[in-house]
Amino acid sequence: MANWTETTANIAGTELVLIRGGSGKPLLMFHDELGYPGWMNWNEELAKERELLIPLQPGFGRTPRLDWIRNYRDLGGFYAQVLREMNLDPIDVIGFSAGGFIAAEMAASDPKIFSHMVLVAPMGLKPTEGEIADIFPLTIRTYLRSTVADRATPEFGKVYGGEMTPQQFEAFEDARTETARIGWEPYMHNPSLSYLLEGVKKLPTLLVWGTKDAIVPKGCIKAYQKALAGAQVAEIPDVGHRPEIENSQEFVRAVKAFLAA
């Protein structure tokens, strides 16, 4: 198993909690709208060749909320400051769901901040068809189950299948509260983001999407393809919103191949 640590440092005006694991060239990861679910098999595989850096978003429990962050563009600006203070830019990045929204906002503001960008089932753009699922009326358990096509997937059961501890429940609710605060209106997208992304010409981008995703429709992938000319797409069949959990082998293969190019 790769060694990983959780540290807290005074960065960009707050006490940012950061997960670090593996060794090699740094690879930044932005977790999704419900927070960091823990170190998984796919983390382990990528950490064999890269040092994974996973910041825990402000307002998601262990990193304090920053009231001045009012939307995902503000959040992207915060993380850009983090990278500057840590002397990490340019860096490769993977963003999951709402984490993809963050990465896209950062790229739109400064395309040179990333060397490669991987967006996994990204929110952030209004889909060309369909709608991003409304996560807020659902219970946490119902939403988690809706993120996979097969609940019998071992990794899903390992992380989300057991009884939820009070601490886990509180962490999920903290995350959902903060996500609602910054992403409620317009719901989990920014109407101006697509126009700004059209100016991002030379950033290698990979869009990863599961063909049974019940949260982010294919219309979001099409919207990103339209905004980011030349973006590659890796569709993983028969999996839902969490391809890294349901088919970690294919997910890791696609990401490694893209980052090595």
C-alpha cells in the first residue's frame, strides 16, 4: 500500500487540510460535491507513479468554510492561490463531478495553470440535453446509491455500503450544505463558463463519463466538447457517476494513457 498522510497547513488564508500519497510528479485531485471518500484502489494504482495531492474543500468539515467564497468561480480562485503559494503550477489535475467544475473555472481563468486536465463526469456547464440531477431533495444514502449503476461493486460497498457513523453523516451534510451555498443558483453550472472555456486552446483535456450516469447527463460532456475544442472523451460502459469505483481498472488505464501522452 502506498503511504499517504493528512496534513493541515496555513495556505491561502485558511487552515487547509491536504491528503498526500504516493511519489513522483504531482497530480492534483478535486473531490466531488460530497467530499473526499477516502483512499481507494484507484488512488493506490495512480500513486504508484504519481504523488497525489487532494485538498479538502473549505466548508467540508475539516477545512473551515470561507464566507467570501460565494460560487465555484471564487472557489477556483482560492485553489489557484493555493497552487501559487505551494509553487505547484503548472500541474496535472483530475476533477470529479463538482470538482471538475472547479478545475474548469480555473482553466478558464488561467489555461497555463494546468499541464493536463481530466474531468470526470463534470458539472459546471448547462447540458445540451437532459439535466444535472438535483441532489438536494434526496437523502444522503439515496444520492450515494444513485451514483453507481451496480451497488454490488465491492469498492462501493466497502466505502458506502455499511452503517453510516454519526461522523460520516455530519461530514456529508456539511458538504451538502456548502455545495448548496455556492452551487444552488444557477444549479451546479455557470452560464458564462462555456464562453470563457472557448478561449482555452492548448490545454490537453480528457472527459471521462460512465454510460449509465444518472447524475450528469451526456449533454454535459457534449457541452464541454463544444467549449473545449479537441477535448478527448473516454466513455466507460455500464457504469454510473463514479467510474473510478465501478471500473477502476479501465478508469486508471484511460487516465494513465492520457497523462503520459
